[in-house]
Amino acid sequence: MAGSSEQMAQSIRSIAQVAESTAAGTQEVAAAGQQQASSMQQVTESANDLSRMADQLQKHINRFKIS
């Protein structure tokens, strides 16, 4: 019976280690997701800036077009 209890305790420790490892992996994935979302926000802002600049450039070019 003592061997059975020790075996169960070892199994519980193994499960706890797997759970901790899984939790750490999940945190890493969550952090990477947040970083990716931040990067996508920056890309969106840059694209919007470029679009505004293109509109302004088009307006300036239109001034010099020969009709």
C-alpha cells in the first residue's frame, strides 16, 4: 500500500509539472499574441498615414496638370 501511495504522489507531481509547463507555454503564446496585435496596430496606423500622404500628394500633383 505504501508503494501505491508513493506511485500516486509521483503521478500527481508529474501532472503538476505538466500543468505548470502548459501554463508557461500558454503565457508565452498570449504574450506573442499581444505583441502581434500591437504590431498590427502600428502597421494599420502606418498604412493610414501613407494613405493620407498619397491623398495630399495627389492634390499637389493635380495643381500642375495641364488641362
